[in-house]
Amino acid sequence: MIMPRGSDQLLLPVNPVFVWGSLLVALLINLVPLGRVPAMPDVLAVALVFWNVHQPRKVGIGAAFVFGLLMDVHEGSLLGQHALAYTLLSYFATTIHRRMLWFSVPAQALQVLPLFATAHLVSLIVRLAAGAAFPGWNLAAAPVIEALLWPVASVLLLAPQRRAPDPDANRPL
């Protein structure tokens, strides 16, 4: 297998328990009552996009839909608002996952910024169509903060897969 340019080592196989555990932790972080701040980053969206890029066969559009419904029920918003946004986010992340792995982590953050902006725009359009008031222009900060969280998510979520440096010079893998 050809190694992507952005990675300096081979990764161990991912543990499915870790993948779903990290998604549940991201959901729990989103469930913390911090008030209704429009610029609040969506940690679950970052985790979903990360696993859709790195493990598209393990985390797919169906998981994004279910997590979106859970977020809709939690926030008391229009049923399907987050589900639609997360499903589109998951679809586009899966679409570009092969291309993204060739870039470095900061370049990947720039690649996912339009995805996060699109998800927030879809959610905003659904809210406005349902008759809600415009939350303000500081809503535009949320996708930027989520893109800035991408390198942190890369370090934390790939940590269990990183192989310890091999002290034996005769075995390069």
C-alpha cells in the first residue's frame, strides 16, 4: 500500500469500540448544557467527519442520521434538522475521504471548513424556514472553530492507532 504524503508511519487497525466510544463521548460533549451560543462548535460533527474520512466503512451516513435525530430530540429543534445536516456532512466527507488523506493535517482542516460551513448553512435554512429568528452573524464562527478543532481531533483520535517506534533497524515496518 502506498502511504499518503501526510503520514509519517503506518497505523494499526482501528478498534471499533474506540470509534463508537469516541462518537458517544462527542455526543455527550454536545449534550452539556452551555447555553444557546450560536458560535458553539459542534464536536459531534467534527468526530463524524473525522471517522467518515478515516474509516468510511465503519461510520457511515446511517450513523450520522441517527446521531442527528438524537441531537434534534435533545435540543428540541425541528425533527430532522440536525439529521439532514449530519447526513449531508457525512455524505460529502465520505465523497472526499480518499483525497483528504493525501494532505497534511492543517491542509485537511482547510478542506473540511466548507463542509462544516455547508452543514451550518443547511441547519440555518431549515430553522429559518420553520419560522425561527436569525441567530446572528456570530454563527459564522462555528465552522471556523470546528475546522480549528480538526488537528486536535486528529491527534486524539489517531493516538491509539499509532505504532510505537521500532528500535530494530532491520524491520522498517
